[in-house]
Amino acid sequence: MPRHKEQEPWLPAEPGDLIEADKWNEVQQFAKAGIASAEEKCDQAVGELREELDDIDAAKLGGKTPEEWADEFAAAQHDHEGSAYRRFIKRFDDDNLDAFLDHGLGRYPLVDVYELKPAIGPNPKVAIDDELRNCKLLFYYGHNDADDYDLRISIGRDRRDIGIPFGQALEELGVEYDDDDTIEDVLNDLWRDFSRDPNDELDHCTTPWVDKCCGERRTVEQLKDADQWADLRLGIRPVRCPIVPVCITHVDYESVYVAADGRFWRRPLAIYQRLRHTEANPYTETEDFGQEVAGLFGGAGDNEPDIGDILRDLELPEELDLMFLLRS
């Protein structure tokens, strides 16, 4: 901007001249006119610039679309945050040792494997039968059942009830219900949808409190009014073990192949069968075989237990239940 001394005055005056009112008013009129002219030129320049910007094709930057730039940066950073998630529940037994997980994520996902342990912990305060003790999916009422059935994990004063809130589980599975539906009907729909393909069907149980609630035909609305709905939970205890008894193969960008590893699950039974078939001299397989068996059960040196007795008395699970979490 030019300095003021370089400009000609609007109304020249000499020292000693009086500043008359009409001249002072005229000076103000000159100032307003100048400001208005400057604003008009500025508005005109901004308008012309907007027209130029509107004519620019911004669909691409550097010859690439926004989607192409996003894919390039994602591949470079290997960023898996905030995209897609899949959960699979699979049961393995003697007749089903492998499975495909058809995730359809369009890339190799990260895979986590968890073994499903019985929902009820090892120290329940009430008597339970074997069916309830071994149940992997347990529907319960936290306020009444968590302590009685060892469904709560505590660290000092901090406590957490295991499992998924019932309302959240229904939302994840897309189960539709109304407030006038009975809890028994809603629960049956949950079990049905939870076991749909690609998940395998697992045994499920309910606590006596829930059984009583279903027998009384209580509705969703009644449970909400009693402030009990929010404390209903689907008890599930996935545990990530240091050694995962499954091998994982990424087949392509759409599916994963998983196979149970018999060394950690079925191998003790196979060893027992081999010993039983050679009872006259069970350890003639080779020295390595005997060491391998001992290693499975922690035997060593002079304190090594009788392997045949251990295997005969060993209670082996008939199946292995796993939860696979896939994230891309």
C-alpha cells in the first residue's frame, strides 16, 4: 500500500487556513467513497477467483482419485484400523478336524484364536451338575448369578462380569424383538441365530434364575421396568492360550483354512491306544517315543510317572471349541 505522504490531499490547505464544516464533511465523503471503491474491487476479485476454482476438475490429485490415494497409503502403512471384523465359532472333533472360514474381506486379515472354556469358573458357590459345569454358552442374570456361579473376575475392588450384554448380543446378531415379547422367545431366537452358518452349534445353558424368569413368561418390558434387562448377559469365556492348537492358512483374499493340531488335543488318546495295543512291551516303539510321551505330561528322570497309568486315567475332551476373530 502507498505511503500517505505520496498521495495528493483531497482538499489542499495552507498553514493558518480555517477548516470549515463543509470542507470537513467533504473529506469524510472522499474517505467513504474510497473505502467503497476498494470493497467493490475486492469483491470483484474474489468472484473472479471463485469462477476459476469452479472450473478446476478436482476429482483427481496428481492423476489419482481420493480412493486410489487411500489404497496406496493403506498398503504402505499396513493399517487395519476401523475397517472390518468377523467372528467364527467352530467345534473340532475326531470327524471334523478342519474348516474354511469364508470371511470375504478382500485381503489377508489378522487372525486371533481363542479356546472357549466353560463359562462357569472353577469356584462356584452353589451346587451344579456336569451339564452346567461344562457349558460354553451360558445365559445368566449378573446381579443374582455372577458370584454364585463364579462368573465374575475381580482385582481388588474392581470387578467385571464375563460375557456379552444381552442387548448387545441381540444387536450384533440382528435379532429383532418387541417389548411385549417374552424373554423365552427372544432367547430362543438368540440361540438360533448364534448357531447359524458359518458358526457351529454349541450346547447352551441357562441358570435357574433365567429358567424361573422364562417359566413366568416375563416380557422384555417387564424386565426393563424392573431394571433387570441391562444385567442379563451371554456368558462366554474365550481364553487365549500361549500355545494355540490350530494351524492357520490364508487360502486367498476371501477365506482362511484352519486345521486342529492333534499334538495338543487328540495325540494323548492316540498314544494310549498304541500302548494298549502293545501291553506286553509298551515302550518298544523307540526311546524317542517314550521321551515324547513323558514330555507331554511333564515327567522327567527318576520321578517320571508311569505313562500307561496316566494315559488310561486321563479324561480327554471329546471336542475342541475355538473362537476365531478376523480383522482387516
